Amino acid sequence: MKPHFDRVSIIGAGLLGASLGLAMKTRGLAGRIIGAGRRIASLEIAHRIGAVDEITLDDREAVHDAALIVIATPAAMVMDKLDAIRDACRPDAVVTDVASTKRAICDHAAAFWPRPRRFVGSHPMAGSEKFGPAHARADFYEGSVCLVEQSDDLDSAARSQVRELWEAVGARVVDIAPAEHDDLLARTSHIPHVVASTLAAAVGNRENIRAFIGKGFRDATRIAASRPELWRDICLTNREAVTAGLDEILARLTAFRDALSAGEAGAVERHFQEGKTAREEAVRE
């Protein structure tokens, strides 16, 4: 049985928030959806495409009497939003987010929200280098994986409703502890963005480079086209895990550089073989 929320508040009318609104509308999961945000232009687009029914610049007004509240802002803003709406939510409201980092957000909620906690962290792993409500789609979450917080202080009913929400919009739900989430995502998402941006900056600025850019460079740097401020916030809210992962990469690059400089053919080939084997095991295409 699919969930239904009579009144929904989505704070943040970007790609993820507007796509969730469209997905819920299309599937009959929501009665009325209120969109809140800082930019009236984005809210008006979300309203025009049918992702939300009402718009407001006031987060507290948006959450009033809402059964479900989704904070769809960048990671660095989620904790401030939680503080702002905490005493404006109805007692039985289910609250979640879509941020790409979880440990700092969930620790903050655990410290300041009533227990059993009805804020349940989420991370739908659906994204694009495109952004803004103009690119929102009702099928945006179909076939994606959504990571849902697993912590001892959560309200079990609220957690079940969050899981049901993401399943209802087409995602496969995976339960995960916030710290484990951040450690794993640093290596599979956050660091790849750092590396892609670094490669693009190091190679892309060379004079007359355009004629020599092929599919390999485009594939390796595609995600470097994402919003810089979004990835700034993701890295800063997960800086310990990202820093540790970067140290590992730097060590591997240094070892490869030394082997290459010394002409050690076996070590050079081994570097590429280890990467090939690891990717085949991880992706299994």
C-alpha cells in the first residue's frame, strides 16, 4: 500500500525538490504540496510545472500543519532549516532531507530534536549536472537507490514512512548508519567530483586543447560541470572522510609517478591492472 500525505512541505525548489513534488503528484502520494525557498523565481517555475500547489518564502509558514516535510536544500543549509522549523512542525510530522552527507546533519538532529526522533535522514542517489526546477522530472527517482538513516533514536513509524515514500517514487531503499554513509560516499561520489574538477582545471585550460578532447576526457570530467557551491558544501560537511580518501589517492598517485619516473614497467602495469580489476568488481557491468 502506497503512502499518502494530506499536506506536504518541500523546502528547496531545485531539481531534487521539484522532481519529488512531480513524482508525488503523478503517483497520488500527496494532497497539497507547499513549496518554500529563498528564490521566488525558482518557486514560480516549480509552481508553473505543477511540482507544488502553493509557494512561500517563509519556511515556518510552509511546514504549518504539514504531515510530511522534505528539506531539499544543499547539505550546508539543512541544519539551519531544522533549527528554524523545529517548533513549527506538528508533533506527528515526518521530516526528512535529500542531502548528500548525513553524519553532521543526523548528529545535529539527534542533539536537538525530540525523541523518538521524527527527522529521518535520506540521500536519494539520483542526480545530474543540470540543476534547477526547469529540469525536474516525475520519473527522476525511478531506478535510483535511496540511502535512509538507520539510528537507534528514530521513531520507527516515521522511519517506515520515509522508506515507503522513496519506494513509492521508484527508488530502492538501503538502510545505513550516517557515519558509514559518509565514509562510503566520500569514495564513490565526493572524491570523484574533486578529481574530475582537478583534471578539468589541469588539462582544460591549456591553449588549443579543444581539438584534442575526446570521449575519455569528456567522460572523466562530465561531473565537473556540476554546481561549485553545491560541491563546496558537500565536501565541507564531509571533510574528514574526503580528506582521508584524498590522502589515499595522493599516495597511489605518488607511487605511480615514482614508478613511471624510474621506468618500472611492472609497477606501471600493475597500477592499471589494479584499477581495472577494482572497477569490474565494484560496477559489475
